[in-house]
Amino acid sequence: MQGDEAGLLLGFPPNSRPTPSQAKAAYRKKVWESHPDLFPVHEKPSAESTFKLIAEAYTYLQSGNSPIFIYF
């Protein structure tokens, strides 16, 4: 997963660098919106895959693998 892709999944604009607290807040909001238990049975598989992608994106941003931007 790329940094931009992880940020987009959590609702950040492209090429942004969210702080850890911003990433955590966005993660909690997206997890609440996409939790599989909130969807009807026929939509659960899709919700589960989205839920897993959001968790992966948050893990990626928290691990420090996101690209480092240097501003001059």
C-alpha cells in the first residue's frame, strides 16, 4: 500500500501528511462508518473488505512507511 492510497482511504487529500492524532481520529471515524456489523447480511462481505483496507491503511501510516516530504 502506498502512502497516498492509505491517506485517501482515511479521507485525507492527496500528498498530505497527517499527524498521528489526525490519522487516529480519521481511522476511528472510518471504522465506525464501515464496521461490518452495521450492514445487512448481503452487504457484509463488501463491508468486511473495506474494514480490512482501512485497518491496513492505518497500520501503514502508523508504521512510519509513509513518504517523507522535505520542504525548502
